[in-house]
Amino acid sequence: MSAEMSKRQSISTMDECLAEFIKRMILRMPRVELMPTLKEWGFLTERELQSLDLIRVKDILAVEVVNICESRKASMKHAADLDIIYTHGNSKRKNWEVYQMSIQSDSEANLADVWKIKVHFKKTVQSVLKNVTIHFKEFGDALWIRIAWGRDCVNPNQYKPTFAMYHAQTPYVFVTGLAKTHRQLFYQGLLSATGYGHIQEMELKSRCLDSLKEIVFKQFSQPFQSYQSRSVPEKSFTPTIVDTKVVYENIKEKERVHHVMLESFGEGPLPKLEYAVYKLETSFKGETSIANKIEPFRCIVKFSSPHLLESFRTLAPSGLAEAPISNLLTCIPHRGRNLFKISEKKQPSSSQAVH
């Protein structure tokens, strides 16, 4: 039987949308990741996994997987589990944002019961929107939520789901793929499930989910951060090139720069962020009558790098900036944000304010 006939047979006996969804998931997985992902999925038996010929054309291989799933009566829950497992292992292919919840004075947060969180979240969302699929999977103490949104007369779009990762006993949730049209319902479901009373975006985004967790949970190596100069443990500065025939100029200045940067960033590994955005707004300076008629000047400054914080740490030692560098750059991991709005205080002075 040809691959095309096999494909038609599988779709004819299995829900067409589900079969096509599983097929596309297999096609998008790199060949080297396919077998480890299917093993972690745990839906196929060892014998079925061994029957798969990974050398064959990817499209034929995907049809073989669909045929096996059809024979084992796979459901949308099984397909969602596979999607969550693949996304969990490839989280860097998504753009993640962080939200922080807080407790109202008259409420109590449900910090431990994951089962109740699942039930309440699903019940709250589905009470408002019927055409929605919600699936959960636990990885250690992290609860992953996958939501495929639909509309009143439209089935859920399984190809553009929202993923959320929530750590029990914390007020933080990490989200990707959440459209503005679904935010309020997502917030409602999450607050109802956890018992928190308020949720807000932290202005912290990155592709590196692990680094976002390091920042909000303060798991990175803490530097001797201070807005005022303070002493740091003495550590002699060692030039990159050690040669007795070379006279190193400005060695004291280099030692000062080294200590200042140590004070700002520490010496351990830094969380990985790809960018920082600063929205600037400043008023026209001049005659008051003219200034009042002119809209504030606005611009956006964006720093980007494969490892932004590490790039900032090398600015002064490499001679590209004076030490100490601006607190607007060094405060990112400590304030837990990489999106800033900088404006001017109109009263009582014109000094800058960072929001």
C-alpha cells in the first residue's frame, strides 16, 4: 500500500483534524529529536517505536506514526501531551513573558493543591467559552497548561495554542502565545484557580525560559548590587595577557573598572536575555507658551544581543563605556524587567523617572 493510500485510510478511520495535527507535529520535529520525544511521550509501545524507520522520508514516517496512533485510538489529550512535551524540550523557540499575581486582603491563595488548580482553571474558562481545549502536564513542581482557543462557532485552533508554566507555591506564571483577545479570560481562570486576587505583567520577556525563572526566583549569582558605591571583597586584577616584558599602563584604573563591574554584575553566570527596550519621553525645553503646545518627544531605544547582560558586563573592561555604566543597564536582573518607560517628573523638578 502506498504512502498516499495509507494516509487516506488513516484519516478516514481517525478524526481528520486530529490525524492531521499529529502528522504536522511529527513533521516539524527534527529527526534527531523524534525518537527521544516519542519515548518521553510514552503512548507508543517499545515494539511500535522500533518498527518506525527513521531513515525513511519524513512524510512517510509521519503517516506511519499516525497509523499507529489510529490503531491505538489516540485522543486529543494524547496529542496535546505530545505537543506539551515537545514545547517543554524546545522552550527557546517561543517568546515568553512573565506575570506576577498578588493576594487580596480578604482572600487566600491556593498554593499547593495542583489538582484543584486544574479543576478550577478548566471550569472557569469553559464556563465562558465552550469551544476551547485545555490540557495539563506536570514536570516536577511545574504545571504546564496548554490552551487551544476557539470561538462560538469555530473549533479550537490547535496550531496556535497558549502555553503557561506555573510553579506551585509561587505567584509567578510564564506564558507564551497569549493573544490580547484571550487575556482577560486567561487571567480570570488563573486567578480563580490559584486564589490570588490580582495579576499584572512584569515587563520581563525572553526566549530563555530558564533565565526568566532565575531572575524572578533570584537563583542567579547575586552581585554586590548597590545604588551607592560600597566596598567589595578585594580581588586582584589579572591582565588577559601575562608577559614580564610588557608594561601595563593604567593598571589601577583597570582594577577600579574590574571592581566596579564586579559590584554591578558579580562574577558568576548571568541570566540570558536577548534584548532590553527603553521607551523615552521628554518635553520640549524652552519658552513655556511654546512648550505647552508641543507634544512630548518620544523614541524607543533597544539593545539586543544573544546574551545581553554578559555584553553589558564587558562594556567597560573592553573600553567601550566608562565605569560605572548606567544603572538603567545594570538594574535589569534585580528589578526583574527588560522593558522600561523613562519620562520626566513635572513636579517638583525635571529629573528623570523610570517606570
